[in-house]
Amino acid sequence: MNNLVNFILESGISLSLLALIYILFLRKETFFRLNRIFLLISVSFSILLPFLKFRIYEPKSIMLAEVTVTPYQNLMEAVTIYGQDLSGTLVQTIGSSHLIIFIYLAGLVFFLARLIFRLIQISLLIHGNPVQQVGGVKFVSVNKEFSPFSFLGWIFINPEKQQDRGYEKIVAHEMEHIKQGHSFDVLILEFMTIIQWFNPFMWLLKRVIRENHEFLADQAVLGSGISAAQYKQLLLSQAVGFQIEMANNFNTSLVKNRIKMISKIRSSKIANFKYVFGILSVLALLIVFACEQKESVEVQTPLIPENSKLELTLQDDKIRLDGADSDIQKIEEMLNSGKLVLTKDSLGNSFISVVKEVKPKVLDSEEQVFFIVEDMPEYPGGDLALRKFIANSIRYPEAAVENGIQGKVYVTFVVTENGDIANAKIARGVDPVLDKEALRVVNMQPKWKPGYQRGKAVNVSYTVPINFVLQ
């Protein structure tokens, strides 16, 4: 459910921002084809944005050996842990509210039913009236008083209108809608409206795209030789009868804007620079929503033996246990004892983690600890694997999230001559809640490959910064 809410919110924010850019900067320009491309890209991008996930950089671990550079020896690159703040809380709140979900689904069902009704309405007109094919276009003769309109490859027109002045221009206008594929744009918008029915910018976007369609068709007809004055009179003379909103109507409530645009002086080429605002908005949306903000890997710890009949399913954001009673009882005992914990990262991924109880190891004060040795210790899998381990194991404390606590915790530890972790302590803390969590994860590390000095395994000290950040 959270993933669906996240899709609706991210696509809605993207649609709203790009629609606003178009209305403020591009709507009054005469670059009709470019405007159509901008609007279609805006809709397509908004649909894809929630599914895009990028990494801005590939983390690489570094070692700083000189005390003159940093007060910490063997300082590793910081691992950043993101906590769920406003955006994540909003998604979770909406996803857990049955009333909000009910209202949204009710609206979705209503607008879906409306779309189906309109498609049936058009289908009945096609099958209930004479159809004549001319070239690749099918003319449907409807004996009702209405303004001609087109949908996909059909033009719906009253045969009595054939004697009217300007009939050929009316048909030419509707054929331009068909030629340029405007009905496909309309259908995409109808489906997006079903999902974003609550978003006022969606309705604005729907209107300006239909308006752009009319401008394009008008431009094509004017290019065929009719004078602007005659065409304006033709627009004003058309009577409005029944209309189907999702079709392309020759005469609509947009007539006033169409007449203004016909009289408008063509925009200068300098106005093309206004599209830069749209490009910058797309880049900003990508940075905000599509860039991963937490390092994570799949949990590799086997929670259930392969031969077990126990099944875990996610139902309404809750873990449901099905299977043998003994297995369920064992899992419940582990959950109650705190050995298992269900967590979510900033990307909405759910994890069942095993909480390991590790008794911190302390070296004797007499044991020598090195900072730089000939053969430095190595974490299993390398530095990147260590960063992934920390990122996947750590949990942003709820108390810290609620109180808005964030900051960078520096933890020092020693990789012993046996590869164990010892003497873990806070070198520089932020808050006891964050310090405790950082220390817990550092103590959980598996055995390292020990460091060697002159062929002998020795103890080596490290410092790792763990950066807790609220999104």
C-alpha cells in the first residue's frame, strides 16, 4: 500500500510542478508542437518518476593515515543512514488511514465508471448510425444537433451540416485531430485523471493539453489557405449541442482562447529559452525523488530453514505467519524477545532483521594497538561490503526521529590479531540514543582478516563515522 501511495504522491507532485511551469511560461507562446511535446513528456515523466532510482555516486572507502589531516586514525568514509521524516511519515500516515483510502478508492471507481460510460456512449453512436469510410477516416452520420467531433479514426457529424458554409474547414479541422493522434493523448489523460482525480493540477493539465490540440488543428487549417477573419467567424457560428468530453470537439468552451491565439503574433525564438525552466524542474524532481538515499542490501540471514512449512506474507503492511504451529511459535518467541525486528528503510523496503546480542570485547591495557601496519586488516568482501553491512544493520531509533535528532557519530574500534572487534567506543557522539545504536552495529561486525606487522598478526585501530540524517 505504501508503494502505491508513494507513486500517487510523487507523480502528483511532478504533474503539478510541470503543469505550473507550462501555465506560467509556455501557455501563451505559439510553439504549439513544442508545447505538445513538453506536455506529453511531463505526463510520461510523472508516470515513470516513482519507478526511477539512481545512485548519485558509488561509495569508495578511504583511509586517512596522517594525524595532521584528521584527529582520528584510519578514518573511514562516513556511512549515511536516513531516517523517515516528513515525506516518509506522510506516506505512512496516508497508507494507514482507512478513511483516506476509502475516499480515494471511491473517487477512483467513480471516474473509472465515467470513462467506461463515455466509451460505451461513443461505441453506441458508431454501431447505431450509418458509417461511411473516406480514405482512412470513417464518418459517422448522427441526426442530432451537435458540434462535429472526432475520436481515434472516426468523425461524428450531422449530415445536415454538409450544406453549411465552412463545412469543409470543419471536417479538415477534425481530420487534423485524427492525423496528429490527439485522441491517444486524451486517453492517456483520462487514465491519469482516474489516478490523480483529487489533484487540481491534473484537471488544469487536462484542459491545457486539449487547448493545445485545438491550437494545433486550427494552425493546420489556417495553413491550408483560409483567412484568419473567415475562420474566426466560422468558430463563432458553430452551435453547441451535446458533446462527449473525451472526444475532440470542433466547438468547445475554448473558442475564446482559440480566437485570441489565432490573432496572436508569433513568439520570438528567444522565447524557446523558457523550456529551460521545464528541464530544470525535471532535474530537480530526479534529484529529490529518484536518487537513492540509503545504502541497502538484501538480508542474507536465513530466517526460516528450507524444509520448514512456515510462510511469511505481507498483508496490509503486517507480517502474516502461516505454517506449522511450532515454527510460528518459535518466530513469535523471537519477536517477543526482541531477537527479530521488522524495519523499513527510507525507500519503503521492509526487512526482518535478526538482532544479535554481542558482548563487547575489551583488550588488556598492556596489549599494543597499531594504527598503521605493513598489511592492513580487511573486512570480508572489502570496504564497500563493510559499508553495506552497516547501512543494512543499523536502525534509525524512533525516539531520535520523533525528536528530530540527527548528526554524525564517530566510533573507534580495534581489529584484533584474531580478526575480532574489540574496544569499541564513541569517540565523538551526538545523542545517547544515536550513540548506542552506532556502537551496537559496530560490535556486530563479523571477523576481519587481521592486520600483520613484520609477519605477525597485530591489533589495529579504526574510526568509522556514521551519519544519521532525517530526510
